[in-house]
Amino acid sequence: MALDTGEGSTHARSGPSLTGVAALLSPRSVAVVGASPDLNSAGGRPVRYLKQYGFAGEIFPVNPKYREVAGLPCYPSVGDIPGEVDLAVISVAAGRCRDVVRDCVAKGVKAALMFAAGFAETGEEGRRREAELVALAREGGLRICGPNSIGVTNLAARMAATFSPALDEECYLRLGSAALISQSGALGYGFYTMCQDAGLGFRYVVSTGNEADLSCLDFMDYVLDDPEVRVVLAYLETIRDPARFEDVAAKARSRGKPIVALKVGRSEVGGRAALSHTAALAGSDEAYGAAFRREGVIRASDLDHLLDLGVAFDCLLRGRSGLPRGRRVVVVATSGGAGILMADKCQEWGLELASLDADVRDRLAQVVPTYGSTVNPVDVTGQVVNEPELARQCLEVVAGAAGVDVVVFMLGTLSRDLAVRVVQGVAGAAASVGRPLIVVWSGGRELSREGRALLLQEGVPCFNVPGRAARALADLAWYTGARDATREPRRRTLPAPREGAAGLLAGQVDGTLTWAAGERLLSVYDIPLAPGALVGSPEEAAAAWRGLGCKVAVKLCSPDIRHRTEVGAVRLGLSSEDEVRAACRAVTDSALGSCPGARVEGVLVQTMVDGVQELLIGARRDPQFGPLVTAALGGVWVEVFRDISMRLAPLDLEEALAMLSELKASALLRGARGRKPADLEAVARILVNLGRMMVELPDLM
């Protein structure tokens, strides 16, 4: 029986991994190995779901213990099944999986979904057994989802190959335009029920488990080809192939399909937990943040945030208006206090309250009661209780105003009948105006259920809390800009380093560059340093000061001392020979007194530079994503305040300037309180050159 791979890009679906995903998500026949007549067990639920919810393909229970399961013939082994099998759901203990995989390979099964735990997440022996399974499967062209997966669901095909009890109620089979790809099974299907309760429907739900073979990126790549999928939601513990991630994210951007990711393991404790959960390498959280930002992937902070963005993207991409094109917001409220609160939250999340011109305010004055307000936030007052049509009239006026990107309508508790009448007017406005519209509704959940359903049906996102609405709007605006930005692909092959750069790495001592080699290397990449000299004695220090002829700093240079201020190895603001001589002795004695075995290259006498604000600029190499460039508030407090911005290298001047603007200290750099503005472009060029150096010199750590 042929495999139904669905419609879409021929190129995208021609690779072996996507063919395997097609067998998992769009099979025409499913074998459930380890099938059980207990239809609430891990071996029984998949059979029950497939049969109960009307899967159109063939269902083959497999278990030598039974002749029949759920009214279907039960076969002793996969090899005994008459006809072809696209997907084998393997619901047996870990110790039996190898034999079952061997049977599937012999049968020519295209894909296997493995429920069993006890593999790579348990340690070295588990990793070895998992690798053996994958090698055996690949020899026979069998692709694997899992092990340690809870299952996959294709709601359009009513194909639920899972043992999650989340699908016990048919009400949780609401078909929609979202796809959920989760590296956690229980959390993923639990989140799925949250979304269903909130009115967000799905086409695909996938638990990827340990990702021994097929990964979350394979499934993302596949679902992006489905024209009915509008947004991809992901729960991630790791990304194993950063280059593939960039390709998938670029595909999503080109098709206008946002990816929203909840990446966990941000803390040290969370990273260790992720490793023990699905054998995930949590990696550097800063690197993930930089990668998501560069590739236009929105990072959700928690499940509520992930849900809010799923609802917002689903509604607005279905609606006539599409996504907001900017951050200018008009708030229309039935309560002055509610409007003020929403205005506060908009400012908190970097949104801008749009200014309404005189003509728009005059038209509003014909609708809004005299005791209301026509200034943004517009207060239409509680008069909507008596005149529900006021809501629609106000929304149509403000939505047509120039300089407006999105309209927020705030609604309080109303009786059921009145709530439905008001919402009908709001839904009608959404259908007729050319601006995105969202609703913040603080009424009781049961009271407003019908109204909320009507709003979602008309493509109007509905939130309970002003802060969550403002956060979602800020993310929508960011995504629109990220999607539309011109972005050069990151280099996958290393460019040649600048002339003379590679040889300087020979100056490393136990992985640390000497001061002299580092100074020359920075010069090769046009990264300026304050003038100075490395000396070996107090007299040489005094001579260096005479040559510089200005106020200087004296610092000990040692590859073994990271924070010189903590061991007294820095003296600042020195302006005489005697001060410099004394400082040279003092920094050496103090440092060696605190660190007796420290190696000493010498003492650096360097010009003191008075500027606008001290910044830290640095770089490091992430084991997954490669070089990261950092800009931060500098000085001794850098690790206390953590005012930091990061980007993946290479980066261009625009990205570097954006890094500086993200810092809380950016106001100081721009010249706050009459201070001289910094040369931000010069700083940005240093960031660009530092990124280039890290890309071109992979041995520089």
C-alpha cells in the first residue's frame, strides 16, 4: 500500500528524513506492536484512538498473546501482517525493542514510533543500546521517532498514535492551524489540552522523545510544507543540529509561518534536568537566545506565553488584517482605569500609544459620551451596557486612523446576552477594518465562553490579562520586523583569516594568548587598544610612563589571574614616575601574595582613557552554535548588573548597533544628562571585527 506523503514542495519531501516523517504523520497503515485488550494501557490506547476517531487506514494489532484486540485481528509478529506497513507503533519494554526493530526492517516498514524509556537518558549503557537500534534501523531504511516518546497525532487524518490520556475526550480533537512539536511527551500533550480549552486547534502534535534518529527539526520542516499550518509551537530542551535549525527557520520566515519556542534548561539546574530527561544537551542559554533572535524565532518564557502567542498568531493569520506592522497601539476601553492599566503595560513592553489627530477625535466625539475620553486610551465608558453598538462604532473610527498598527479593545464583566451583543459588534468591526484587533476581556470565564468562541472564530485574539496581551503584541511586532529583515546566511565554511593572524595563535600559553600576541592579533583585525607598554621592572615602567606622557594605569599581566582588582593587581590614575614605580612593585607583590604560583608576563603601563561609559566587549565559542559576540555595561560591576547583549558571529554593522541599543546603559551611550554621546558606530565596528576574528580563527577559544 502506497505512502501518502501529502502535498507540498517536491524538494522538501524528497529527503529520507521527511519521507520518514510522512510515514509517521500521514500513514496509510499502522501496526501497533505490543497491542493490548486493555484499551487504557500504553499498548491499548493507540488501537482504541485509531479505531474510535475514524482513522481511514488499516490498523494491525500485533501481539502473540492475543488473536483479537478491540475487534481487530491480532497478529503474532510484524512479519505475519498481510500487506505493507507504513508505521509501526512499538509499545514493548526496552529489552524487546531490538528484536521488534529487526522484524520491522525485514518487513520493510517505513517508520517506527517507540514508546519505551530506558535508553540514552539513563547513561552510557543506554546510549550504546540506543545507537545500536538506530544503526540497525538505518541499514534497512527504517526511520525512528523516539524512543521515550508519548506519540504523534495528525488531527486532520484523525490519526492518534499515542498513549496520552489527553485524547480520551473527543472534545480535544479540535482541528486547527497550529503544529506542536515537543521534546517532552507528558508536558507536550498537557499543553495541548490547555490550548484546546483556550480554543486553539491543531493539525499536528508530536512528542519526539530522545530523538535518537528523527529530530524536532525534521518534524518542523515537514509541517511547514502543510498549507494549513500557520504557526509552529515548540517545547525544546536542545537543538542538536544548529545548521539545520537555521535552514528550517529560514524556510519558516520565507513562508510567513512563525516558530514560537519554549526553550527550557536556562538555569544550571534545569540544564542537568534536561540531560536526565531526554538525554538532551542543554547548551549555552545565551547562544540559544542569540540564535533565536537572528533566525526570527520567538522565545516564549513559559507555557502561558507560548499559548498566548499560539492564539494570537492563529487568529490574526486567519483574519483579514494579518499581523501588526509596527508597535503603535490604540486602546479603546469600557473603563477609564482599565485603559490606563493597558497603557502602562504597553509602555512596559516597548509599545507606543498612537496619537489620534483632530479629525479622528472629532469623529469619536460624535460617538463617545461627553463624560468619556477621545484621547488614547479612548474611554467609551460603561454606556456600552445601554448601547452595545458603541463598541463597533469606536473601533471602526480608530482603526481607520493614520499611524495605527493595532487596536486593543478592553471589555469588563457583562451579562451573557449583553456580552454576546457587544462581541458581535467587535467581531463585525474586525471583519470590516484593515487593522489587527485584539480583545482583553476580564469577565468570568464561563460567562464569556460563547463570546470568546465568536471572537476566535472571527480571527480576534482574546486575553484575560492586560500584561499578557501587551507582551504578545510586542512579540508580534518583533516577529514582523524579524521576518521582513534582510539577513545574510551565516557562513558554513570558514573564510581565510587575515594575513598574519593564524601565526599569532602560536603565542598561546595553555590556551591563553600572551599580551604581546594578543595585542598584535587585535591590530590585525583593526580593533584599537589604548597605547601602552609591557615592562619587566619598576625602572622600565617609569620609562614607559615618560614615553606616554599622560595619566596611566598599571596592571599585572598573568594568564592565571582573571580578576585583577580582586588581588590588588591594578593601579589607576597614576601621573608621576614615582607613582608608576611604586605601582609596578605593588601590583606584583599583591598578586603573587594572593596567587603564589601565578605566572607573570610582565606589568602593563597603559594610557588612561576618559570616555562616556565603560563597556565590556568580548567573545566566546559556544559548543553548539559557534562564536558569540558580547557587549555589556563594563567595569567591575559587569557580573553584578548583567546588562548584556549577545549575537552570533559573523554579524554586520546593523546587528552590532542593535546590540548597543538593547543595553540598559544605551541612554548613557547616547549622551544622557548632558554627557557627550559615544561614537556608537566605532564601537559597532569593533564588535563586527571581533566577530570576524572569531569566525576566521576557529582555534581561538
